[in-house]
Amino acid sequence: MDLARLARSTPTSASHVGLFIMGSSNQYDLCSDLSKFAKLAAIDRAPWEQRSDSWDNPHAPGYRYGIWLWMCPRAVLSDWWQQVHECY
């Protein structure tokens, strides 16, 4: 999983890390699925911060675009990763 790769990044390679997801749908609420994902991945709480936005697709009525970003200071990432693995 990419979160494992983020956890192995070094402080010299990044001060913060982020996970970015973009999606489009007309059939179901992507926010619900991504909320479940964030909870399972343990990025729905500190030290992670989340930002998101969505908008209608002007070229396809009924479709919406959405973007989600979770970010965390690199300095606390390895501690977070160890805690997550202890839980599973």
C-alpha cells in the first residue's frame, strides 16, 4: 500500500507527506466510501489532516468530481505507522 511507502520516506526527502485521491461518479456517494477507507487506514485522526472539495461536471450532467487530500508532518509519520501496525 502507498501508505507503507510514505511511512518509509526520510525526513530529508519530505517535510510532509500526503495522500491525494480524485474521483468522479454519478451513481453513488464517493464520500461515504472514502470515509470508510480513511477509518480503515487510520488517517481519519491526528496527526492527519484532511481537505476535500467537489463540483459538478459541466460537460456531463449528473456527474460530480471530487478531490480528497490527507496530509501529515513527516516527523510524526513513523510513530503513527507503528501505532497502526500494533492495532492490526
